[in-house]
Amino acid sequence: MSDLERVPPPGVDVRVPSVARMYDYYLGGKDNFAADREAAEKMIEIGRSMGNDARRIAQANRGFLGRAVRLLAEKGITQFVDIGAGLPTQDNVHQVAHRHAPESRVVYVDNDPIVLTHARALLARDPDVLAVAGDLKDPDAIFDDPQVTAHVDFSRPCAVLLVAVLHFITDDAEAAAVVARIRERLTPGSYLVLSHLYEGNATDDVAHAGQSVYASTASGGLARRGYGQIAAYFEGLEPLPPGIVPVDAWDPHVEPGPDLDLDRPGILAGVGRVPTGD
């Protein structure tokens, strides 16, 4: 039993699974409740029926996040806004960024009170890192938040991270509009880092089973999207190599092999740069 479960935070209904706490469970964390573990185990079983491992996919997604942040820090990006950041774990954005660009400033944004409680406790002594409440569905409120604008100068290049979060906006038009608005708010030379659940060749029965599990969570559902829809989120951006590929194949230093499998369900990832006109 986790410390959280012994003393649940005020206002948190431990009977309702949280996508952030389910993800924590996939990664081997302890900041989750029985309802989160039960829902996550259902997803693990669904993945197993397709020959997938939900835990491995979550870990691969985390690996993509670290590689992307390292690459951008090495390219001179020192401002990172992680929307839908999730619970702190190993190699968080600020830790990776500070290893390669010690002057980096990081903002974590989430709408889960447990995420914010843990993040603020972890970051209390780090003036270069901020955790704020915010909702991906309202990107302007995030970009215009006085706490955020005091911490990040959006007139300079930055990186906005939407890592394994956009698929919780189930309306396709709304998800597309959210990403389009974020692209509009980014100054030239900025980057969008995005990963998204990918349906691949999943059968309707399997897809609906997964959607049913996430319908019981506080997020309220899970989108079912294909490669073309995910690629469209990078419209107008300059994709960084290796393009939009499965998370475990996203490595700027390794060319994907000819056996790259785009049929298997999982998570797709990519990084796009806002053109500078040079």
C-alpha cells in the first residue's frame, strides 16, 4: 500500500481511476490507488491479447521524452512547458534538461491535484522549475497564466511537450484545434514534442475494450486515431529525424530500420520545429 493510499489527499475520490496514476503504475511507481491498479491491469491484459506489453510501451514513451528533451537542450532550448506532465518519476523533464543545459527553466502543467501536490513538493527548492494547474483543452489559459509568463519568455524559442496526453481529448476536432492553437502561440524556432496512442491494426473489439477502461477514469475516455490524424498535428512544422515513428524507434541518432512496424498498436512520437524563415 502506498503512502497516498494510507492518507488520500482531500477531495480525491480513490474509487475513480486516474490516467496519471495508472501511468505511474505502468512505470512501476507507488503513487496509485487500488482502482488505478485494477484499471491498469485490465489495460495490460488487453495489450497482452495483441502481443503488446503496456508497461514496456509506457517505459518506451518515457524514454522518448528523455531523448527529445536532451536533443532540444543540446540545440540550445532552455525553456520547456510540459502539459499533462503526470506524476514525478525518474528522469523528469527538468532533470534531463538541467544535465545538458543547467540554465533551463521548466513548467509542469496538470489538472490532477495529486500530480500538483507531488510536483510542488519535489520542486519546492528549485527556482527554475514551476508546477501549475492547467487544462490542455484551454491552451491560451496556460500561455497567458501570469505564473507561467513570469517563468517562461514566449517571445523566445521554447519547447511544448504533449507526451501521451492528447489522446484523452476524445473529440477529433477539439484535439486538432487545441494543437493548432498551440502551434500558433509558438514563436519561430520553438518545438512541439508529441506522442499519441496509435490504434494500428487493433480490432474493433480490442479498441472498444480499451476505450471502456478509460471511460471509467477521471479523464472520461480515450481517442482512437490513426497515423494520418497524428501526423496532421505537425502541420506547418519541420519534423526532426526520424520523423513520426513508434516511441521506441524515435532516436535522432539512429535511422529506423526497414522492419519498422507501423501496424502494431502502440504510441507514435515526433518532434516538430516552428520554421524561422531562414
